[in-house]
Amino acid sequence: MELTDAELVTAGQNGDRDAVAVLLNRHLRLTYHVIRRALDGHPDTDDLVQETMIRAVEKLADLRDPTRFRAWLITIAIRQVKNRARRPPPMSLISPDPPDPGVDVADEALDRAGRDERRRRFRAAARWISDEDRWLLTLWSRELDGDLTRAELADALHVSRPHAAVRINRMRAHLIRAHEVVTAYEARPRCPGLTRAAEGHLLARVSRHIQSCPSCRPATPLPACAPAC
């Protein structure tokens, strides 16, 4: 019978190195995806995954509740990235990806291209929200993929589940606003007022401009649920 995380933690705290190895291997994929998403694919991802795992081994004896291992490991990953992460230049990272010359023009391919484009814009929008919102988006995407439960997400944030739900809804609202910014900024010709408003990378100021500018205001409202891009 496969041992639970809690049983493996207890065994590891009692000196069983094989149990620690199984435990880390079991959660390597989750840790990698969280860190890779937080760093947006930066080459430092592998190094930080390794540092996170080393830190987990060093601190395993300090984990008082073995049932909280996953949330505890994600907390370590968050701390490791926060110690190294730097905000990227604001506008240079939202230029559109080059088109794929091999895209099929069949209906199914067009639908897929539309979904991919919407996902790309939400990924660009994620660079406009705060560091804390980006972290929450990372964890929320893991929840949607089934890698984290809502309880584990809340535990990693050190908040209650209701508070986590409030923060997720607020983050999604910010992401929707940021998506509007990206859509308006990529429009051609670009509104000169938007370029001026975008100086300083302040989402609230740019969002206010978009809502008050006939040229930048979205023609149709975005859906209430942003994808976990």
C-alpha cells in the first residue's frame, strides 16, 4: 500500500532517507510548475526547484503537522522565488508572439487559435498585476489543474478558505482589467493617451484611461471568469 504524505513525512523525520526521496519525487512536478509559472519560464527555474527541495529536506524536522506538507512545500517555493524574483520591464513583454506560418485555417484550427490568443493575452496581462496577485494566480491555476486543493491553497497563503476565495475573486478582477490594458495597448493605431498613461506601469491609472477613452474602451465586456493562463 502506498504511504500517505503524512506517513512519509513522519518516516523522514525519523531518519528514513528513502521516505524523503519518495516524498520529494511525488511533489517535484507540482513544485516545478509553481516555480516555472511564477518565473514565467525563466532559466533560473531548475535552480530554484533544486533550492526548494534542498530547503525542504533541511527544514523537514521543523514541520509540526505532517498532513500540511504540500502547502508547506509551496510556501517554501514562494519564499525562494520572492527572494530572487525581479519585476520585468513593463511594456517590452507584452508584444505579440510571431504568427505561426503553419496554422491551419480550418474552423477547428481557428477556434484553437482564438483560444491560444486569448490565453496569450491573459499571460501578458499577468505581468501587469501585483506580485501578490501573480502568486495567487499561480496557485489558483494549480488548483484548477487538480494539483492543489482550496484548503492547501489557503494554507500556503496562511489565510482561511473564505479569505482565499475573496482574494481569488479580487485577483481575477484585476486580471480582467489588465487584459483590457493589453488589448488596448496592442491595438493599431495605438492611442497616444494610452502610451502616456502606461508610463510607470500603474494598472489603475491605465485602466481609468481605458474606461474614459472612446478609442480604448472595450467594445464588448470580458467574461467574468479569466482563464488560469
